[in-house]
Amino acid sequence: MTNLQIFLTVAVITGVTILTRVLPFLVFPENKETPEFVAYLGKVLPFSIMGMLVVYCFKSVSLSAWPYGFPELIASVSVVLVHKWKHNLLLSIGGGTVLYMILVQVVF
């Protein structure tokens, strides 16, 4: 890549990033009420995205071959239990990830 290509790439990425940050303020100014549909999406999309992430995480688990999904199951249960116990998202996801890596690399 030439210096011009690198500069243009960075300029486009910067412009798009700024546009995505500014666009909501331009479309929905403070004195204008947020449309009901956008408010609805703000309430339901986080749960939908979490559901999609869970499906994505378990899509390649083989229940017919060793270790039969045990590391994934144990790590998932630990994430839920730690989150119910401490209500700390970083601790529950981080702890579950570390536990899963230990289970995959050392135990199973």
C-alpha cells in the first residue's frame, strides 16, 4: 500500500466513525421525541443480541464426540452462577472464559 492509500483508508474509517457517533444527535435532536419504534428496539435488541451470541458460542459443540460439550456446559453454568452471585458482568464473563480455557487445555 502506498502512503496515499493508507491516508485515504484512515480518513474514510475516521469519517465513518465520526458519522456513526454524530448521526443519532442529528436525527433525534434533544427537543424531538424519540420514535416509539426506536425506543422499542432499544429495549429488545440487547436481549436479542445476547441470545444470538449464545447460539454462536454453542454452534460448534459436538454432543456425539468427546468431551461431549462438558467444558462448554461447565463454563456456561459458572457464568450464570457467578453473575447471579456477584452481579458483575466482567467477573462472570471473564471468569467463565478463564475456566473454559483451563478446562479445554488442561482437564479435557
